[in-house]
Amino acid sequence: MKITILTLFPKMFEALNESLIGKAMQKKLLEIEVVNFRDFSKNKHKKVDDYAFSGGAGMVLTPQPIYDALQSVLTKDSYVVYMSPKGTPLTQNKVKQLSQTIKHLVIICGHYEGIDERIIELCVNEQISVGDFVLTGGEIPAMALIDAVSRYVEGVLHNSDSTEDESFSDGLLEYPQYTRPQEFMGLKVPDALISGNHKEIEKWKQEQKISETKKYRPDLLKK
């Protein structure tokens, strides 16, 4: 899978060179390209923002640099996403869908008051939101999207079953996890997990998934 990021702050994405995503790029399982769309500005001072026609505080990113940057990277396989609070909520199902259907994911990171609406009308396939809150830019949401989608790329995770038995994979939260020692600060690992009885372990997992969801995210049970 190839991911192209259009941003004013390319250094922020150096963090992607770490951990599993960094290893996936080294193995050529994943290609990540970072493009600074300021480089495409035709303004002699490389300016990429201007005042909004609607008035109000803040600046808006002008369409020309973003449009030209997009034209330089788009292929027939490209799917353009703009990270925006107005967008489709990012869910596990959305992540899975993107990973299975998109060969080239292009992510536009806005800043200030956002991007000129004409870029959305002309070039964007989908707007995606990471939550009902506003950040200073689209870089952190873009990294969240990249991290989530990358986990579904074959070979990125050491065990592909990891994506099938985790929070949201079946609409519920994941069951609690334990490791050695069997007792810590007076708290013991549940008996079912050390019983060796696979049927009892699976029963415990399912009961705990429902219990955890009811405790932390009861809204998911309503769905």
C-alpha cells in the first residue's frame, strides 16, 4: 500500500519511521510519501494562506498549492482523504474498508481555518474525522489514520489474527489482558485463564467483552 501525505509540516511525520510502521517501510510492505505543498506555491514568498471572504478570525489555505501538489502525486489508484471535523467518523470498519479497497491513499492535512472549499469539491473523495473536537492541524489525525490502516496491511503485524480479536472488531471492547506473574500486589489472574480449558477461556473472554463494553462504552451495546 502507498500513502501520500500533503502537509505544511513534513517533519511531524518522521515519527512514522519508528515501531512497526517503520519496520514495514523498511521491508517495502508500506510506502509513505510526504509532500510539502508549500513547495508548489506560485507566490513569490511561498505564501499558502489568505483571509477568508466570509470574514472572521483565522486564515484559509489557498487552493492553488494544494491542487498542484495533488496533480503531482495522483494516479488512477488514488483515493483522496481530507482530515476534517466535518468528516465521516473514523471507525474500525472504515479503517478495514480503506485497507482492503485502496491502493494509494492520499491524505490532505489542513491548517488554520482549513482549506478552500473548492479543493474539497474538485479533488477530495472523502472527509474523515477522528472525533468531535478541533486540533491545530490535520497532521495528528492523519497519523492516527495511517497507523490504524497500516495494521491491516499484510505482514505489518507479526500475527494477522491480532486484528480479528480486539476492540471494535465485533462491535465490543476487548477483554482484559494479563501476563506473568500470576499474582501482583494481591491481585490474581482470573482462574479461567490458567485453567487450560479452552472452552472456559473463550467463555470468559466473551463475558468480559460484554462486561467491559457495558462499563466503558454502553453506547456500543445500544448499537
